[in-house]
Amino acid sequence: MYLKNLLLNKKAAFFSLGCKVNAYETEVMRQCFMSYGAVPVDFKEIADIYVVNTCTVTNIADRKSRQMLHRAKSMNPEAVIVAVGCYVQESAEELEKDGAVNVLIGNRLKNKVADIVNEYLVSCLENPENKEKPVIVMNNDEQDYEELCTISDYKNLRVDIKIQDGCNQFCSYCIIPYARGRISSRKPESVLNEVKSLAERGFKEVVLTGIHLSSYGLEDYSVREQANLKTDDGRMPLLELIEKISEIEGIERIRTGSVEPRIITEEFVERLSKCTRFMPHFHLSLQSGSDGVLKRMNRKYDTVMYEKACDILREYYYKPSITTDIIVGFPGETKEEFEECCEFAEKIGFSAIHIFPYSVRKGTKAAGMPDQLDNNVKGERAKKLAEIEEKLRIDYENSFVDEFRNVLCEEIIEFDGKIYMTGHTEEYVKTIFEAKEASPGDIVMVRMSGKRLKNMVFAEV
Ligand code: SF4
């Protein structure tokens, strides 16, 4: 703490763009401000300080980051506007010229944001001229995992826990390895302590998140070992962490964010399937179902390897949910390659696909590739894939009709004068059913139907 605490009783509002890792870090920042005595308020309210955790994964993310900073400025022109994270890391100069931001903070400094803002306020108090010039704080060399404080007041029953940062993969379209730096991992003891503390406070479900989760625990190993996603003596640190978490009493459900298809080997899944609290839901990042495009994307697998991973999952789990991300309109993606991608998506039978039209990221290899596609073509391809996605999702959900599934009760809602409970099955199918005696946090068995309400599947208790 600094000698003067100028954050005490200040209203601070936070906004997170982009991924779950950003959401986790925003929550950590909120708590750091609270430890100074700042009062968190909604982003729509008039605040003294606005903190925007930015994203730069696409042009749209850049634009939204700028929009939120300007929105904050227009809410209260006298407020301190703080931009943090990936967009700042990549475009600090642009933001500095923009004029809406007072403090710009790059990545791996999230646990210092409150300190930096307090220091800024102290410096402005001592010299009001300092208000005129934005302060930029970057941490370009630090590659160690940034140990963040444990979050103490989650709002949901399901909690995302950040365990890893950075990426060494350099997919040709992606800016993240530049914006977030090399891989680094949170120490297993630190993760386990947070999970134990969550279990003691009644939380039932944890989701392990990271930028390239499959690289968890591999930063001290060679490029070859990192490529195999194992240590030199064949250990699998992510799997070991899941095994330890599954021994923690009270945690009923464990999930992970996106993992690489390469990590899904027989050895990995055979051990994972013994962790009965690990849920049968796998987000296996595909990006394209065409081998030509995958090669140009510099992805380290092909469709044969991907399909094999899905076969292994289906061998060990009953109807596992396999979800994915796909980029459409990558430079040079021919009509035939896009067709191959659609056919592959249908062959795998995904239960959900997140579709992203390709977005040029300055500084990446793909930005300089020939045959950049027109936005209309990208839009049409995204629409066609979305139609396939909807059909696959409904087919998957309907495959459970009349079967019994366990649901974690999450939220009570009222619809048409009736009270309903909503929650997710182990496969992450969102369901709705008459609340009866269930309370949020209970795990109940329901019988699935083929009917839907608001994109949720109706079930009976
Ligand atoms: S694996 Fe590829 S897409 Fe994912 S963060 Fe790393 S470089 Fe980006």
C-alpha cells in the first residue's frame, strides 16, 4: 500500500471483454480495488474510476474495447479511465493518441492495477498537470506466471479459475502470443488452495481456464516436449492437476476451457475417465476441418488426428459433448476447403460450434498472406456453418430424449406465471424444469424431453 490511499470510498466500475481468462482477471482487479476500500459499482453507473479489461483477438474486439473506454468517458468526463490488457499491449500508441484514457496498463500486471491507479491519483494530486498526459505501464519481459489474489466473492455456483497464461503456438492468424507472451503456469498448490477454499464455501463446480491450457506446467521443458504436451519423463501436468482437484471433497464437477486435440490420447483419457467428477464435455479447438487450411494456420494437427481424439473420447465416455471453435474465410480458403470443413463438422457431430469470421490481425503471418477473402464471402460462410451448427446442436440434445441426466440447479426463473429451475447437465446441455423443492446448488436427476423454452431443453424431475 502507498502512504496515501486515494482509492478509499471511490466508486470503481469494471468491464471485461473477450475470454474467460479476462473475466477472471477482471474479478481479481475488482477485489484489489475493494481491498483499498473502493466501492464497486455497475459499469452503467456514474463512477470515479472505470477499468476496462480489453481484448484484441479480432478487429471487433479492438473496436468494442475502444467503445467501452469512450462510453466510460462520456458517463463521467472527470473519471479516471483505465485500459488494461491485450489491446493495450498491442496498441498502446493508438490508445495514447485517442485521448479517452488516463492510465494504460499491459498484461501480467493485473494484480498491480489498483496500486498503479492509486499512484496515478497521488501524482495528480501533487502535480495537477499530470492529469493531461496518459500514464503507460507495460511489463514486456516478465514471463513468470502472475500470481493473482484469490477471489473471495463469486456470484455463481460455477467458478472459472485461471491456471495458465500465454501461448507458444504461434498459429498464423493469432495475435495472442504477442499480446500475452510465452506460456506460464500457476503453481498446483495455489490452484488446489483456491479450489479447497471454494469447496468449503459451498461451490460445486470449477472450470479450469487458460490461454493455452494444454501447455499447463510445461514452461520449463524443451520445444519438443511442449509440442508433445508432456514433460521429458512423460508426465502430463494438466491431467495431474485435474486428478488432485477431483480428490477435493465438495467439488462435484470439474471442467476445462478449450484444450488441444493433441492432448487427447488414449493414455490421457484412460486416466481422466477415472476422475468421475470430471464432466464429459470437451471443447476441442478445431479452427478448420480442411487439412490445407490447418497447415496454413500453423495448427499442429490434421483432421485424422482430430477425428481419432473424438473416437477416443467416445470410447471412454457415454455421448460426450464435443464443442469447438471454427474460423471461416481464412486467407485463401477455397470453396472446396470450406465444403470440406462443413462436411468434417457434420462427420464429428459437434454439440456446439463457436464460429468466427477470419479477422486480419496486424503483425501476424496470416495478415500478409495472399487471397484475403471479401467480408461478404466470410459472412455467407459463417451463415452456412451456423445452420449446420444449429442442426447438430439440436440433434445432440435430442439424443437424450427420455434419458435421465444429472443437473446442477443454478437459477430460479419465472416464466408465464410459473416458477422454473434452470441448470446444466454433465454434458453442459442447459435445461429448464419445474422448480418443485430443488434449490440452487442441488444436483437433481431429470428426464429430458424434446421440447424447448428459450434455447433450454425442457425436463421433468
Ligand atoms: S493456440 Fe493458436 S489460437 Fe490459441 S492462443 Fe495460441 S496462437 Fe492463438
